[in-house]
Amino acid sequence: MSIAADIQALGPITCLEPWEAKFWARVQKSGPNDCWLWQGCTDTHGYGMVRLAYRAHRSHRIAYLLTHGDFWGILLHSCDTPLCCNPSHLTPGTHADNVRDRDSKGRHVALRGSAHGCALLTEEQVSELRTLFSKGVSRQELASRFGIAHSHTCNIINRRCWRHVK
């Protein structure tokens, strides 16, 4: 069910007006180009949350819907402020648009190699493993020596992981 359907479930438009006024009362509005910060509940990612027709919705999505009408997809924040409800800071887009926006602003941190929290080996160990394999040491022996699964050894040798290590 969409947000628009939840609003329709509230009943006639006379029912919506007091609800809309309550919503905007929880938004700290400042200048037209400034962020309008949500003052109510938030989710674990820092986005404002509002309950509408017994369902929780992100506050910036409600703000956009109330000013621009129904939309599909996600909303991009030009200001990168999760609490912002200023409709002029919101643009509908796709997940791919959101990823491009995140990457262009340098907000994506891709941890590779030993910097990744789940890494079992270091770059030096991976290099050594590949060198030993090229000298004829079996994959099973390498897996045992480095304390990793045989399948992981195969992935390292075939460069399905640790591609950045020579």
C-alpha cells in the first residue's frame, strides 16, 4: 500500500487538514533554501518517522507527498540530511540514482582486503598463498596451512576475491 493510499484511508479531505497541520507543526521550518528538520521520532538510520493509518512512514516522504503529490521510487536528499523535510531538497529517483549520488559525494566506504572486518588473511598472506600455489603446493595444503576453507583458497587463487593483491 502506498502513502497516498494511507492518506485516502484517513477519510474525507476535512479529516486530512488537521492531520496535515499536525505534521507540519513537527517540522522546524526556516528559510526556503534551508533544511526543515523533523522534530518527532526517528528510525535507526536517523530519518524522521511518522505514523499514518497505523503504518510508519519516513517524514520526508510524507512532506514530499503533501506538497507534490504521489510518487514512486525513493527520494534523494540534495542536502544529505536525513531529518530534512524541505520539499525543495527532495528529488524522486531510483536506487541507482541514490548510489551514484552517494558515490559522487564520497560517502561510500568500500573496505577491501585486511581492512574489512571479516577478513581472515592479510594482503601479505594472500600474496604468499598465490606464490606457493604457483610453486605446486596443493589447494588443500594451502587451506590447511592458512586456516581457511578449501573453497576460499580456490576463490583467492582464481581471483574471485582479493583481486587487488598481486
